[in-house]
Amino acid sequence: MSITLAGRVAIVTGAGGGLGRSHALALARYGARVVVNDLASAACEAVAHEIRAAGGEAIPWTCSVTDREGVFAMVEGVVQRWGGVDILVNNAGILRDRTFAKMDLDDFALVLDVHLMGSVNLTKAAWPHMRDKGYGRVIFTTSSSGLYGNFGQSNYGAAKMALVGLMQTLALEGEKSGIHVNCLAPSAATQMTEGLYSEEDLRGLSTDLVSPGVVALASENAPTRTILLAGAGAFEQAHVTMTQGIYVGDAPDAADRIEARWADIRDRASEVVPPSGAAQYSHEVNHPFR
Ligand SMILES: NC(=O)c1ccc[n+]([C@@H]2O[C@H](COP(=O)([O-])OP(=O)(O)OC[C@H]3O[C@@H](n4cnc5c(N)ncnc54)[C@H](O)[C@@H]3O)[C@@H](O)[C@H]2O)c1
């Protein structure tokens, strides 16, 4: 094992079970001191105990990621106790699945609150400490439901894609402070996927086969602005790309030309991954087909 997280402090939210537990155990195995956060104290304590029993260092910390004051208090408590915070694994999550037509807006807001604002709360609390130190590794947990859509998960998909947007900008803002920010889109059989997919589909999707991706994203050599897909021991990357497109300028029949040339607009032959949002208007005002 050439990666070491010795001397690093990690906070993993939703670590009382499922993927978060696996991530916490894996980070500890690589030497990180781990804060095991979740809603229920028994679950946090059990995972912290498991880590200590394996020779690692861990403390349980019970609070909801939606409790802004509680999350700030957790970060301050951890900084006081261990001198800083280096790694955040924003993993806590819930589902409230229904088709959009039948969805209660309170359930829409709740899902956004846990996934998006929960991640914002923790990252905002830790950000100044990471900036002062000139080092940080932040991981947001996105999902294929956000990246590609999933029937019945408009709230969850919107929240998960919002985290990609958050990652894109925080990666740019964190760069000069040595803070690398990435997304993980896992596939794993957990209480969350139980009943959602068939047993057949979930075979081989152990949470332990995802966590090496978290360790790599938490390490010194981690990339930044990457969307890492992980499941069943396989790892892929998703990209948000821009095609070359077409130029119609101010032609009076511009809309008709667009309609006639969808194939050219979506042609992926020379697509790029823009380094930031500014690339869009820069490409447009200097369009190669002008
Ligand atoms: N399992 C998958 O295939 C899959 C796929 C894509 C994304 N994800 C994401 O991975 C993450 C982990 O999911 P999982 O499959 O392990 O689910 P899980 O339900 O097993 O674990 C989620 C954990 O988050 C905790 N949690 C929920 N709300 C919380 C809150 N407000 N504050 C603190 N903790 C809270 C839960 O108590 C639970 O322990 C989630 O963000 C989920 O959306 C999972």
C-alpha cells in the first residue's frame, strides 16, 4: 500500500451504516483518524468501536448534517481535539421516491436539504480550516440518478446533480489553497437500494468495493474536479462536456437552422471538457464556424 493517510483527520457523514461505514473503515485502515457521523448514536459508536478494535482511531459524532449549528460544533470539536480536518466524505443521504406528479414538495425540499445543504454545511464549516492549512480533500456523493436520471427520483436526482455543480466551483476556488474537490457516484447494495433494485441486480455490489475510490480521492495525489463512478470493483469517470456545435449568427431563420442541424449540434467528435463555465461564452464569441 503506497497511499498513507497517517496524520490525516477525516469526517464521514452517514457513517453509521452502508457506504459511509465502509468508507470510514477504509480511511482508518489507511491511517486516518476518523469522525464517524450519523443520526443515531448507537450506529456511530458501533462503527467507531469497529475501527478502534482494528487498531485505528475514531470518534463517534451524532448529529444531523441538516443541523447547521450542530455541524459547525462538530468541526470545531474535531479541530480542537485533533488539530484540524483534512478529509470530508459527504455521504449522508435519504430517499423520498415518487413520480414528480405525485411528489409532495416537502419531500422534495427535505431531500435537497439532506444531500445538498448537509454537504454545504459541513464543507462550509471545514473550509476555513482547510484554507488556513493549505490542504484539504472534499468528496461529495453524487449519483447516477443525478447524472443520468432515474424514474421516480426527481428530488434525489436534482440534489445529486446540485452537488456536481457545487464540486465544479469549489474545485476552482479551492485550487490555490491545496483543496481538491471531487464527486463519487457509487453503486452498492445497502438499505437505500433494498427494494429499489432486484437481488439479482445488486449481486456483487458490496460497499467495500466502492471505498477504495474514496481512499484514492482522499489521498495526497487525488485529482480535483473529477466525477468518479464506482461499483462492484469497477471505476469509471463521468464528464460534463461541450460539443463544437454550429454557428447560425443572427440569421432570420436561425430557429429553423437549429431544427435542421440537431445532429451537428450534438456531434461529439470534437467535444471538450471545459475548464470552467467561462469556456462556453469564449467558445461562442470565437466560434470556429463563424
Ligand atoms: N447505494 C447506492 O447504490 C448509491 C448510489 C448512488 C448514491 N448513493 C449515495 O451514497 C450515500 C450513502 O448511501 P447508502 O446506500 O450507504 O445508504 P444508507 O441508507 O445505507 O446510508 C445512509 C446513511 O446516512 C445517514 N443519514 C441520513 N440522513 C442523515 C442526516 N440528516 N445526517 C446524518 N446522517 C444521515 C443514515 O442514517 C444512514 O446511515 C448517499 O448519499 C446515497 O445517496 C448510494
